[in-house]
Amino acid sequence: MLTNRSKVVVKKEMNFWERIYLPAILGGIIITIKHLFRRKATVRYPETKRYISDIWRGEHVLKRDEHGAERCTACGLCAVACPAEAITMTAAERKKGEEGLYREEKYASVYEINMLRCIFCGLCEEACPKEAIFLTNRIVTTDYDRESFIYGKDKLVEPVDNRIDVTVRQTQAVQEFKQHKSFSHNR
Amino acid sequence: MIAFLTYKGILVLVIFIITLAVAAYSTYAERKVAAFLQDRIGPDRAGPFGLLQPLADGAKFFFKEEIIPNVSNKVLFVLGPCIAMLTALMAGVVIPWGNTVFLGGKEYALQIADLNIGILYVFGVVSIGVYGIMIGGWSSNNKFSLLGAIRASAQMISYEIAMGLSIIALILMTGTLSLREITLQQAGGIGSHWNFWNVVYQPLGFIIFLVCAFAECNRTPFDLPECETELVGGYHTEYSSMKLGLYLFSEYINMFISSAVISTLYFGGFNFPFMNNVGLSHNWITVLGSAFFFGKVVFFIFFFMWIRWTIPRFRYDQLMNLGWKILLPLAIFNIALTGLVSLLFSR
């Protein structure tokens, strides 16, 4: 009785009008004919797109820093945090002369996210100590085979000349929260 | 004689094409009506408003792989859909699609054959249609097909009885089996002689006939031979490619034909209100009457679909209960009532 909507089942005999069904069917077809003139709920997808939130969690991006070097240091915290085990990576050591490419001394030579496994929860973003991985409001596009859903660095790392804006998701409150990583991790 | 044969030949061809076109667009209408009744839009990608969808579906059927199961009876397997399609098309022969037209001083009836036993012919052809389903289900050598076929044929045979009895009451009243004469008796209507359509005199018979027509066409709420939402697909489980297409198509043709029969028997066929008062020539009245006839048919096809997306299907025992214990006695009662009333008031 939490919702006060429970009904007591009454198993009474149907009377004559209920037994011949026709009045009930008439009531039913009146209901359905009303729906014929209702506003349609369909969104004709490629032409019109349903509004998605600015902080929608979609396709990931691996950010570069202000000099264009990759921020990821292949610590593996995102892979550990990932509940769907969608993230794999291989770490490599930065060579001399690659300082412009990778910010830290260690970097991910391979970084793959299986978009079919990913549940877009955003825990990788939360786990990342280097502000390297973010979810964006881009939708992962469809494809015909499973292999093409394993996104490598070619698709994940943002282009130097075409940076992907993540400031919408990184509001003041989020930035503040990220100052105290221990809040979420030690719980 | 030559002129007569060419005229009949052309008429057969035209009605054949119209039947196929209506059946093809029924598949489209089914999806559109379903969508609209569920607040959706339905197919709208092929052509404007998706109008080319039936063509796309048909072409798709031809491109599908044709599988004839190894363990099936191959002759019967091919024969099944042929019979289903053939009998579905044959029933259209006796339907009066319109009144007569005068061309060059000669009178032509817009009906392929005015049999004096038109209704019996329709019933005969429809009952052969059961063979198409039964043979298809049997020759597939598949349990589910056979179960579906048995369900379908048991249902069709049971409901044919009540359907036939509901017609007897109508024949008692009209005194003829010819569909053309039954239609002509309903001529005039509102505005001239106050001669109403048969549905006014036979409301109970009409309801029985309508319910039985739903069962005969394997439509919801009697679609349990197929029940695509819970079974694999009934008697045409093993069919693929255009053979499956023929089965599905013959069902839509059956729906078209039964809508035409309902309109002819109970809703005045090609007659329309004020037809004697509009002051047009005979030929124009005929053209207008045919248009009205097709309007009625389209309405009943829509009604079939409307019902389909409104109510759930019966359980099998409920189906048999309704057919044998309710509709059959009701139909007999209707015959007695009609006899009594016509004896007392002698229309």
C-alpha cells in the first residue's frame, strides 16, 4: 500500500454485455481511432535529431595539452575503473626528442576502447589523474562489423589542429570535485 | 462473340491488376495503419510517404534465397502457395464491381461472370483455399507448420458453417444467390424509395458474417494460426522467397475479396445514397457507383486493420467456443427470426 494504487481483485461473473464482448471492442476501437490523429512520437532520425544533453556521455576523446602533447601516461587507472572492461592499453617509454608528442615520460603506444563493450558510464574520465580522457557529446557511429568498433588512438586522440571542446562537461562544480580525487576513489 | 470475349478478357485483366495492386498496397496500408494507431509514422523512406514500399518488399522477396526443405514433399510444397493464390484470385470473378455501362449502344456489365449461384461459388472457392494452407503445412514436414495448418484449417472450417448460416438468412430475405441481383435489390436507398441496405434488415447476420470473415481471413482476433508474436509463423514456417510472398499476398487478397463480399451483401455494393436524385447519365452513375464500391471496400480493409491493432487474439478453446457454441446457434436463431419476420410482414 505504498502507492495507494493497489486494487483488490474481484472475480465476479461477467454480465451479458461484458460476455458478448462487442461493447468492449467498440470502446477499444474508439480509443485506437483517437490515436490515429494524435501527434506522432517518431523522430525522423537523419533529418531531425532528438535533443541530447550538453553533458551527454558519448564517444571518448584523448586530450592533448596546450602544446599538443598527449596527456595520457598509460597509468591504467581508467582500465581498472572500467566496469565493462572495455579499455586496454600498452605502455611505452618516451624516447629523447619525443617531448613534443607525449607530456609524461611514459605514454600509451596502444590505447583501445571497445565501443561495443563500453557502457558510457564515465568512470574512466573520473579515474583519470592526468585529465586525459573525457567523454564527449558525439555519438558513436554505426558500422557493419565488430572490429571497427574497437577504437584505437587514431580515432580517440584529438587532432592537434582540431581540438575537441570538453569544457561543457567540465563545469566549475566538476573541476572542484576533481580537485579532491580521494572523494570518489576511496569510497 | 469476339467483342464479348475481348471485353471479358480486358475486364479479367483489369480486375486481376486491381486485385494485385490493392493487395500490394494493403501490405503498405497495414504498416501505415499500425504505425498511426500506435502514434508512429510507419514506412516513409521508399518514395514519397513510403509509397514505393510494396515494390521494394516485392523486389526483396525475389532476391531472397529460395529454400525447399530436403525432407519436404516437393510437388506439394510448390503446389501449396499456388492453390492459395489461385483460389484467392478466383473469388473475385462473381463480385459485381459496378453496374452496367453503355458503350456504342451495347450494355456491358462490370462483372466477370454473373453466376446465379454467386454466393455458393464464393464459398466453394474459399473452402478450396483451405487446401492451400493445409498442403503447405503438411508438405513442409515440420511440426510447427503442421500445427499451424491444422489450427488454420480447423478454424476456417468451423467458421465457414456459421458464415454460411448467416448468409442463408440473407438469402431467405433476398430470394436469390446471385450477387448482382442482391446488389440491385438494394438500389435506390436513402433519398428515393427509402430502400435500405441489407445491413439494416440483417444486423445480427451482418455481425456474424463479419466475425466469421475475420476468422476466415486469419485476421486478429482469430490470427492464431500465425500469431507472429508468439509462434514461428504457422503453416508457412518453412517457406521462403516469393513462395512466402504468395502466401502473405493471398491473405491480403482474401481480405480484399471478403471486404468486397461484405460490401456487396450488406452495404449495397455499387449503390450509394441519392443515386437516383443526382441527375447524371447512367454511365456516370455506374462510374460513381464503382468508386463508392471501392470506397466501401477500402473502408472494410481499414476496419480489418483497425481491429487488428485494437484487440488481442483469442485462445484456441475460446475460438472454438465462440464458433460452435455462440455464433452457430446465433446464426440459426437469425434464420428463424428472419423467416418469422418475413412471414409476418412479407417484405
